[in-house]
Amino acid sequence: MQLFFFYLFSLITLSGAVLVVAHPNTLSSAMSLIVSLFGVACLFVLLAAPFVATMQLLLYAGAIMVLFIFVIMLLNPSTNRLVKRLSFGGLLGILISSYLAVILVLRVVSFNKPEEVAISSDYGSLREVGQLLFSTYLVPFEVTSLLLLVAIIGAVVLGRQSLPGGRS
Amino acid sequence: MELLITLLKVLIIPMLVINLIPLLIWMERKVSAYIQDRRGPNRAAILGVRLGGLIHNIADVIKLFTKEDIVPAGANKFYFILAPAILMFVSFVAVAVIPFADTITLNDGNIFSFQLADLNVGLLYILAISSLSVYSILLAGWSSNNKYAFLGGLRASSQMISYEITMGLAVVAILMLAGSASLNDIVRDQGPLPWHWNIFRQPLAFFLFLAASYAETNRTPFDLPEGESEIVAGYHVEYSSMKFALFFMGEYAAMVIASAVTASLFLGGWQVPFFSTEALRVLAPDFLPPVAFAALVQATVFLAKILFFCFLFVWVRWTLPRFRYDQLMRFGWQFMLPLALFNILVTGVWLLIVP
Amino acid sequence: MISLVHYLIVSILLFCIGVAGFLCRRNALVLFMSVELMLNAANLAFITFARFQGNPSGSVIAFFVMVVAAAEVAVGLAILVLVFKNRSSVDVNEISLMKG
């Protein structure tokens, strides 16, 4: 049963990812990315990490991707013509990434396969992650909040910047 | 056996939501009529039976089913059809973690719960799932190839992202009080006494959450994405027939979910006022098993609470005017967001001082 | 039974698809999305290792990665909108020219 769901979610994730890269329409790419993120969230659930799974939906699908789609709809960029005739660089890119995939997979397959460790029912829950977040990882947590503040200020400054020639 | 019970739950619980929708539409029409000093729907009848206007919904359904289904020229057909489907999907998936009654410990030690899944991240799950409904509106607006629809879609997306933050922060205070994100735990934590319910312990969070949920469901005073008087019908202006009906039903389904979540978080969910589960089981009449009686009463009370909040939705819609767009954004970011943060601070200090 | 290797292979494939997209596509928006794919692959690997070691720290790291991704996207898209206003294009080949 679990194996079936693993293959199902992996299939969703990977086919979504392929469509992100291959689809000529930018909006369709973004929608496929959402499907892929959804698949990864499901894999997180299989890996007993419900907190990260919901955060994946809430942050990625609920906020980041909405921004993406918002920008895509505003800019409405023309469909990419470079996909139809693949340039030399693009071909090289595919070759490099497939080479990377092959060597990594070959390396990983030779791992000895550890069994799943028995975990408590509290594993990956909100409580446990929260306690870790505010004790062991308190400093990184505060640093990320600082990072977010910087990002907000940066985005606001960039958004308000008026361009030369009187346009804003 | 367990699988069978789960399947039954999967069938029954979304059915409950679906069957509440015509009731809500009827309620909206009747309440709006009485607020405006009219009688509301009272003509449609089957063999003279009107059911106070409820039969009008059947006429509506027949009308919507038989209308021509139009896909406008220049529309992106795939996303045009996908958009209403997403809305319904989101509404039905979100209902999975809402508890309808207290859990029952069966004879063999297993626990039977009146919800599909008691997730320990239940509340976050609802927030996460309902945040997906923005895609439906965005895609509907964009794929219609209509500038009014597009304006509606853009308005909806910025509005929903903005108010989602307030909603999440208002909920954080509840999480701090209950110490758990499971909806069942939150309901149980409030107890049967009404003055222990979160609406009295967290009044500020209640109003913030209520306002944010009105914004999330695009109801007046936050119905700018539709805004009939400004942008025709907003994101669903090009939709007709059953696709329009899906949007229409989706809005009411979202109302049911929002009401159910508000009732669970702030009004004690399935808690019957003054009667704990044990007391109800003692009071059970002879012809019913005690656990079944308790569950039945609790589910009924919970349903009444849901309907109360739905009524509030309707009441507010026909009483308040619409915000202007800049007012809406200023209200969300400069008023509600700081208040929600302040509420978290006060709750934290309170929890530190009071052991 | 599903082993560590299963999840790692999915993670690797996801990462390599992201790399391929980053190298092949010239649309800046798609480049951003490819980066998101790679970050997700990393997250998947984190959570996988956490699960198979019984160590919940992986969830925390994945959470940090998501926050960083959010920051990256916010600033990146703001820059992109400005670039588009200037050049009416999101093609990185055209943006790479210094001449205005």
C-alpha cells in the first residue's frame, strides 16, 4: 500500500517537474510546479513529516507560487521560442544534467539500505519541530527572520523605485 | 472493516457539506429579502408544495443544468475548466479534519472519531488547503480572456494573500492556548462551559479571524473580486451553466467550511453548553446507546453553530457596503496585521504570568 | 518496503531536472522555478535522511530552506518586474547585455 503511494507521488512529482522545464507556456510551467510541489508534500507525509508537508503547501503553494503566477499574469511574457529549436547550450545542459543524474544514482544504489528506524508517534509533529526550532535552532531561526525582513525591505524598495524617464 | 468505515465517512461528510449548500442559498435569499422588506422566493412549487421557498432551488438546478455551456473565444480552455474544479476540490478536502462529535472508545480499545483524519497539524492543514483556493480565482480570471475577469482575479489574489497572514496569526494565539494544532484537542480544551470558550478567552483573535475568513471567502464587505457594480461579476463573468454553478456552490461550500472552523476554534465546536460528554452519556434515554446519543446531540449542536455563523455571513453581506480597494489593503496590512501580532504578544505574556 | 535509496533517487532526479531546466531555458521565470525544483530536491533529501535516522532536525532545516526560498523569490521577482519594465523581456540572453 505504502509502496503504491510512494510510486504514485513520485510519478506526480517527477512528471510535474519535467513539465516545468519542458512546457513552452510559462503559466503552464508554474502550474506544473505547483503539481510537483504537491507531490513532494505528499512524499513528506509518507516520510512522517506532516509539519513540513503542510508548510510546503502553505508557504510554497499558497504564497510563493501565487507570487509567481501573479507576476506571470502581469508580465504575460510571450511563449518561449528557444524550446522548439534547442540550442547547442541547451543540449549541453541536458547532457550535463543527465550525466549528473547517472553518476549520482549509481553512487546511491551502491549504498547499503538501512531499515526505517522506529520513531515515536510524536515524530515530526508541530510540538517536536517547534521545540527544536526554539531551542537548538534558535539563532538560525532569528537569522532567518532577519533575512525575511531584509527581503521585504528589498522588495518594497525595488517595487517603489521610479525609473528614469518619468515612468514609475 | 476499518477501510469500510473510512469510505463511509468519505461519502457522508462531503455529502453533509453539499446538502448544506441549497439550505444556505435559501437562507441567503430569505434573509436578504427580509432585510430589504421583501418576501423572497415564494413562487416555485411542486404540486402546490413550496416549503417556504426551498423548492425554488430545484428550479435553479434545472435552469443551470439546461443552460448552454459557453467557453468564450480566446479563452484558455484547459484552465477555464480546471478553475471551478479546484474550488470544489479545496472545499471538500478541507472538511476532512473537522470533528463533528467527541471520540468514542470502542469495546476493543479502538477509538472511533467523527472526523476523517485527526491530524496533529489539523489547523495548519486547513489553512494550507484553503490557501489553494486562490488558484481557482486567479486561473478563472486569467483564462477567461476578459479584462473584468482578469481584474477580479488580480484583486482576489492580492486580497487573499494579504488576509491569509492575519488569519494565520490570529490562529497562533489559539494554538498557544490549546497547546495543540489538532482541532479535536482544541475543541476539547475549551470545555463545556460557554465562558471558557475561545470567543471569550480570545475576543480579539475571534474578530480578526472572522474578518479574515470573510475576506478569504470573498464575501461582502470584502467582495471586491466580484464587485458587481464595478467589474460586472469579476472572475466568473464569463462562466455559464454548470461551471458557473460550481463557482456559486464553491462560495457557499467555502462559507460552510469557514463557519465550521470558526465554530470549532472559538465557539467550542461540538461542545454542548453546560453538558460534558460524560453528562450527556448519563442522560441518554433508554432506546439509544449512551455513546450514540451523546454523539447525536453533539453533532446537532455543532451543526446549529455552523448554521449560526452562516447566518452571520448572510447578515453581514446584506448590511455592510463594500470596501474601496485601497481601504481594503490598508485595513489588512496596517490595522489587522499589527493587531494580530499584538494579540500574540499579549497571549504570550498572559501564558507566562498565569501558570 | 520503501528504502532510503528510493527516496534519494527521486530527490536526485528532481534535482537533475532542475539543473537541466536551469541550463536549457532562457526565460528568467522558468529559471527561478528550476531553482525551486532544486531546493525541493534538497528538502526531500533532508527529510529522507531525517526519517531514516529518526532525527527530527531535518524538518527544521527544510523549514529554513523554505523561508530562504520565499525571500529569494520575493526579491527576485521584484527585480524581474523592474527588468521587464525596462526591456519588455524576461529572456536572460537579452538581459545579459550591459548596454541599455
